[in-house]
Amino acid sequence: MGSFSIWHWLIVLVVVALIFGTKRLRNIGEDVGSAIKGFRKGMQEGEEAQGQLKADPPPTAAKTESEQRDRAE
């Protein structure tokens, strides 16, 4: 029972092409490709946003001018 040979995969490919048709398979391939591109783009944007967050200084205990004014009143 070992691994499938190239002939097995060719027969599977022909059967799938007959069932779904080449046009539908092409559309599915395009959809999967665009989904992968969108995922990669989102991951890159997420890494850039995390890099910006790490570069921001941590919040300090100093209060803003408006908070200081509110306390003084």
C-alpha cells in the first residue's frame, strides 16, 4: 500500500477536473490565492502595528494639564 505514484495523482486530477470542471477549479484557485495574499498583507500590517506599539514610550505618572487643572479646582 505504500505512497501514491504519479499515475495515481494524475487519475485523481482527471476525476476532479471532470467533476468540477476546469473553469470552477480556476475560480477556486484564484479565490484561494487572493485569500492567501490578503492574509499575508494582514500579517505584515499587524507586525508593523506591533512594532509601532513597542516603539511608543510607556505611559508615565505625569498628568496632563487638564487633569491637573481639574484637581486644583
